[in-house]
Amino acid sequence: MRVLFVCVGNTCRSQMAEGWAKYLGLEAESAGTSAHESVVAPNAVTVMAEKGIDIGEQYPKTIDEVDIDSFDVIFSMGCGVSCPNITLNGDWKISDPWGDDVEKYRETRDEIETRVRELL
């Protein structure tokens, strides 16, 4: 199954979801509706590394940079993501840890892990 995870900035939640999905054997990518950062949030990289998952080489990209037709399912991470040309298979409504401490990133990481494992 090919999965696309979409959020706003594509620096935290969707990047962690992509990392979990790949780690668990799914084909996955992530993208943002308005990605403008050049790197994944350092706290996201740190908390994923705690689980043995390296997302340090991933990078933020916009939804326009991925072929949405190549995915079997597409999930929004939350924050009112709206993509008029994309049919979402669900909105996970996961709060954005951007700007919070590393503990909030851990909570988000663990919630995302649970959601991704449910896809298997």
C-alpha cells in the first residue's frame, strides 16, 4: 500500500508518519499544503531516532511536488488541511507539536505510531 500523509508545513507530523510507515514496511511519502521550511523539525528527527528511525534525510515538500495519483490512500494529519483536488481517506486530527518541547513531540510520535500501525 502506498500512503501519502499531508499536513500544513510538512516538517513534523507528516514527516514522522512517513518515517513510521516506511519503518513498518509501507511505501510512503509526506507533503504539506504550504511547506516552506528546508529541513524537518530537529525535535521530530530526535524523537524518531529514539525509536531507531532516521528521518534526518527527509525534507519538506509541497503537495504539488508529489504525484497524488500514485497513492492508494491519503491522510491529513489535521489543522484543517484542505486540498481541493485531493480526496482524503481520513483526517487524523493530530495536534501540531511545532514550537513545543521535546515531550510534546514524543506524545505526537507515539500517537502517529498507533495510527500507522492500524493501517497494517
